[in-house]
Amino acid sequence: MYKLFKGILLFHFLFVSLSAQIVITKNQMPVPDSLYAYNRAFPNNINYSNTGPNYIWDYSQLSELSSVMLSMADPIHTPFVYQVIFNNPLLPNNNSTHAEEGVEINLPSSFGFSLTDVYNFYKNSNSSFTLTGIGATINGIQTPIPYQIKDQVYSFPLEYGDIDTSSFLFAIEIPTIGYWKQYGTRINSVDGWGTLLLPGSQAYEVLRIKTSLTLRDTIHFESSGFTLPVTRKQFEYKFITLQSEFPALQINTQLLFLSTGPQVVQSVLYKKAPVSSSIYAEDNPLLQVWPNPVSDILYLNMSDDAMQYSLLDINGKELENGHLKEFIDVSQYPAGIYVLKISEKNGSVSTKRIIKQ
């Protein structure tokens, strides 16, 4: 009987309305000179296709692969040669507000060059969050690479149903080698909103943005006159919260044969649970409440040892407490996810995740 009851709760948990749609603006972008704790997850068996309005994405069972600190710097804290281009009010098209450590680009040794110590430079404004260019060490030389056509990462405000398309371009001469040019198109589709569940009993109201990236690289070798074109297609699935930070979850995929074939998950990055989330212990199956999701009255069926209750929001703030009773009126609280904490005579504590619709 309990398994049937649990199955009914899970069904409601997955399909019943939880919250209202949020809107993303420049205020939700990462803050310069800040660090953010994230985890990498194993990329196997990741479902990235399911989405929609008022959706619940349950990624609470992601398996941690490693920890990583994401950083966003002020451009003034990058090498001076980059600041001449990207921290210069006299160059308004390139002048940037954010600098992020980028990914090294290690090309085959036969190419004769690689990019290390990479920085991505961004400009955050009321209308967009835009990649203005990159800085990288190329064959030992710190080289600023401003985009001739800037890459508009997000167009603000972001709301469910939005679709926008943009293009970007950069080209750089590489001494003794030739040149490297990249042209790309970006299609952003805000294809879902709702609640994101992550390990550590984390729950966030989010917008989901699906990004389709088509990249066309052209590398020209001056000595041989040979030009190598490479086209690849990538996808990003980003879950953005109302907090000022990186996406709470980002899944990156790439087509199996670069420009064709099925998508293959390359990386999964999710927000590490804060220390305060320790209040969210695993749900106690013996602690029964109904209905859940609930709209007004939540009924409780507790053991004889249960004494006190507390109702907390997802940030751990206590909303109410008192001696245990048969029901709690939650009608005054907004839609979202809450935690019911029950204290027993022996000092133990049980918790149950509550969904208020």
C-alpha cells in the first residue's frame, strides 16, 4: 500500500503546477571578481530533451565526477595587453565588464600553434550579455582577439517562448603560420520554465535556454597555401535562476561526427549544494503527509514520538513552527518547494519535501 501511495505522490510531483514563470535580465549574470562552487557530473544517461512550461527537471540523482570553482573577473585584473583592447572606454565596441577564464585550445602539433591561458571577455548591458572577444597566449605571445562581429550570448529580457538568432566572427593573423578565422551562428530558444532539482536537495525556479551553435573554422597555412575548413555543431542546455551566477545546470553536447549525427553529451556542470542545504536530509518514508503537492491544508500522519514541527523555505528560512498537530494550513504561502522538519522525543529530526501549488 505504501509503494502505491509513494507512486501517486511521485506522479503528482512530476506533473502538477508549481510556480510562476521568471524573467531573466542583466542582473542574473555572474558578478565580476566572484567565485562559484560547482560540480562536474558523469555525462552518461543524461536526459536533455524533455522540457516545457511549468516543468519539473529532476536531476537530483546526478553523480559527482569532480569539484570545480568557476570564476568571473573584472577585466582590470587581466594582463595589461588585454586591457588595452577590452578595458578601454576609448574602444566602446570592445570595452568589457566581465572576464572569464576560458578553455585552452590544443590543436594538433602539425598546425604549429595552440591557445593557452585563455580569457573570454564579455559586456553586460540592459539589452544583452555579449562576448566581445578573447585573449590568449599564442606561441608564447599574449594576443587580444576582438570579435569583428560580437557574439550575443543572451538577449534581455529572457522570457519563455523567446527565440533569437545572431552571428559572430573573428579573424587573427598568426605569425609564420597564416591565419585563423571563425564564423558562427547562435540560436537561443527559451523552451522551458519551472523547477530544477539538483543533488543536495537543491531546488530552483529556472528558465531553460537551448542554444544551437554552428561553428565554421578556417585555418590557412601560408607556407603551403593550404586552407583547412572545419564545421561543427554544438548545443548548450542552460538552466538560469534569479540569482546572480552561472547557470545552475549546464549540459553541453556535440554532434557525433562534428557536423552530423546524433548528439553526444560532452560535459555536465551543476551548482554545488551550499552548506546550509544540510537541513534538507533525505525524505523519511515513514513520515507521511497528504496531499503533496498541496494547495491549502496539509495533513500529517506521524509517529507517537513526534513532538515539534518547523516549515522552511528552500533557502532554509523558518516560516512557522509549533507543537505537532494533525494538519498545517499552507494556503498563505506562494507556490514553490518547502521542507517540513519534524523533531522527535529522542532528538532525531526527519524531513519531508513539500510542494505548494
